[in-house]
Amino acid sequence: MPNKPYSTFKKNTTQAVATSPSKRRVVLFNKPFNVLTQFTDQEGRQTLKDFIPIPEVYAAGRLDKDSEGLLVLTNDGKLQNKLASPKFKTSKTYWVQVEGIPLQEDLEKLRKGVMLKDGMTLPAQIGWMDEPEIWDRTPPVRFRQNKPTSWLTITICEGRNRQVRRMTAHIGFPTLRLIRYRIGDWTIEGIANGKYSEV
């Protein structure tokens, strides 16, 4: 496996620096389930270093260990801040498998915003979608017997901790599987799970 990225920063830093456009590197990674969005882990769990051999790039924002899909990495601090900072309101689209089948009135609550423990969410774009043609998850999702599931597409421009999962749970439909499909203008189209593409 590739070594961890080289860095001119102090140990444990994850901050990129301002970079000229000619030297800027942007990596789109389709993160698998159970992979940490960092390059080191004292407990020996899978991290970005097991997949990304490119030096001096860092994740622009985070994606929970139990979530999958698009993660943008860059060596450009300005771009990293733009994508990760809530003040820039970069939109992100998620494919979400939930337990149960929400009705229109359930989704309407999220479209208007719901009150979570850390405050009111901004209105979300949300709708039903057909089950996407995607990779198998390892381990597979655990389903409750005789309980139907459905897929939603949810677009938000916030980045609160586990926000999408908390939103669907708030309306009574727990998230079973969460895949980030898009960040800004970038998507995971054409990038296999566990693979990356440099743009």
C-alpha cells in the first residue's frame, strides 16, 4: 500500500495551503464503507492512505466512516476551505436508502427545514429515486424482515455532523445506506468504489 502523503507541515496537520492554479491538484475519491477520511489511524483501521498515493492532498470536508461516495481531496487551501466551510454553502447531493416509504408530507417537512438538536436545518431539495445501479456494500446493509425500504435523493448546502441521517430519522425513516453523489460540480460518475480520479 502507498505510504502516507509527505507534508511540510507539523505532524498531524490536515490543512492544505494556498496553491497556484498551475500546481493545484484535485482528486475525486469514491470512498468505500468503513474507511476513515484521514491518512493515519492508531487503531489500524482503513484510511485514505490505503487508496490515495498522491502526496500533499487533504480531504476538503469529511465523510463519515459508515458513509460512502464522493470525497474531494486537494492541496489547495482556498479550495479546501470553500468546499468545507459552511459559510460558502457548497451544495452536496446524497443518495439515501431509508427504512420505510416516506409520503409526500414527510418529505415536505425536510423541504421546509426541521428542528434538530443543533438548530433548524435549511430547506433541502428532496425526492424519491429508483434504486441506483451501484456497487455491493461490504458488509451488506442489514434489513428488517418484512420492512420495505426506499431511495431518496437529498441535496443540502450545510455540513453538520451526520446531518442527513439525523434528518431522515427526525421524520421517522432511519437511513440504512448513505452515498454522497455530488459536491458542487463534481460527481462520482465513472469512478468505481475505492478508486479515484484526478481532475
